[in-house]
Amino acid sequence: MSFLFAGDAIKKLVYSIAGEKYRDLVTIRFNWERIVGKLLAERTNLKKLQHQTLFVGVTNNVWMQELVLRKQQIIEDIKLMLGISLKDIVFFLERGEKW
């Protein structure tokens, strides 16, 4: 009998629910902490991926400035690590329950 890790089963379920339309967004979300680091990942919220543009809500303008400065590197890391091509990332201030 082979065992399946719970995390793998959950990822597979999320991918099947998301479908092809949201596959890239889900892939980026699952790898976001690895791409930007734990600190920035905790202070951001991926909103949508539309026309190769990723929209990311940020807790405050200090973190947003850090992300803007790293934007090109993030785009390159996503391409290198995940094989997903982005044209742009739009960061915006967001007030919400997460913070």
C-alpha cells in the first residue's frame, strides 16, 4: 500500500477545484513564501492573475516599497522556479482581516 501525504492530497484537490483558469495563480500561491520569503509572504495577499499581471495586496506602504524594488527579481524568480511568465506585478495597499 502506498501512502499519500495530506499536503499533496490537499494541493491536488485545490488544483482540481481551481481548474485550468486559476492553475497559475494557485501555483504561485503555493510557492509564494519560497519566492518572496516568509516575512513578505505574511504581509501580502495574492488577489488575482489577469493577462499575465499578478495583483498583490500589501499591508502597508513600507512593505509595498520593498516589493516594488524587488518586482523584477520576483517576476524572474517566478519564471525560473515555476515556468510562469508574468508581464507585470501590481502592488496595492489593502486593509483587511488578514492583518
